[in-house]
Amino acid sequence: MEEELCSIYISVILMPKEEEEYFKLLSEYRDVFVWIYKEMLELNTKVAAHNLSIKKGISPKKKPQRRFILG
């Protein structure tokens, strides 16, 4: 059986030791985490799936990313 690769996104503000610990945890318990909705048997896709209600003939517009200055 071929294993499917999944992307993992973690914060860039983590210390290297914390990042290493997260990867270790995710690798150790990879059979516990659900990677796709099909694996979430009891989850209703009407709740979990994102749906955009857009009128026909109108193209969606992406807003620019908002940036916040913390500190």
C-alpha cells in the first residue's frame, strides 16, 4: 500500500527544539490524526466543507492579506 504525503504547517515563531518535538509527536502518533475528511466518518460534510454562494456570472475577488503589528 502506497502512503499518501500530507502537508504540515507549523508556526515560524517556534524554537527549533519545539519544532522538533512537534514533528516527533506527529510522526509517533500519525495513525491517530485524520488528514482528510473522508477519514472523519462521523463528520457531516455539510458542516465541514466550505461553500461559496456566488451569483452566476460574477467572479470571486480575493481580498489582500491583512497584516497586524504585534508588540
